Amino acid sequence: VAEEDKEIYDIQLINSLLQLENKEKVMEIITKLNPGRNKYVKDEVMNRLKKYRLTKETLEAFKNSLSSFVGSKNFHNYTIRLEPNDPSARRYIKSFVCGDPFLSENGLEFIKLTISGQSFMLHQIRKMVAMSIDLVRLQASHQVLIR
């Protein structure tokens, strides 16, 4: 096989690995690759994954967006079939804390989120976290949450 063909294969392998949703599966595949020529593939995948790690600025913006949820607010947007004027949509969040990022043993980055509040369901919390991520990714104003 020509050297050029090997490089095309390497690039295709790298791109296909990075498109996998499950990054733990990526790590599993990488560890099974043969040493030698595939060391380039391993190193390149790891370097590209490192590009997706949180910066300090992004983490601070994320923490700020989570703090927008703290207090007594109307959470009708995070609850199914509740109108904005329904008093049962009112909830209270005491704290929404974002821990520092840490790496798992296979190189994936995680953040621990801790929420303390009144009667929230898991899907509501997921929606709030997703909203915070969207605000940070789109660099939107936190005024969006207040409205």
C-alpha cells in the first residue's frame, strides 16, 4: 500500500472516530489500535479531543448562566403543560453549583453539577443545563433567561 494511501486511511479513521457520539467508545477503539503507525492516529485523536476542553472563560460563563436560575422563579418553560400564570410552575433553587473540570482515566473531561432546590424533576434539570450550555455556546445574553 502506498504511503499516500496510508495517510488517507489515517485521516478517514481519525474523522470517523471523532464523529462517534460516545467518546468512551472512541477511547476504547484507540487503545485497541496497534502501536507503530497507529500511534499517529491515537495522538491526533487525543489532540483534537483536547481542543474541545473547556477554557476558563467558557467555564466562568457557564457558571454565571447557571446562577441565573437561583432564587424563586416561574419555571413553566421547563415543565410540560403549565401556563406562565400557573402558580404550580413556581419553584425555588437554593444553589446551582458547577465544579471544576476533571479528566476521567481515559482522557474525557467531566464537570460535576450540584443543584439544591424545591421539587425539580430530572428532565427539568437537564433542560436548564442545556439552556445554560446554549447561552454560552451562542454567547447570548443572560437576559434571555430573565424574560
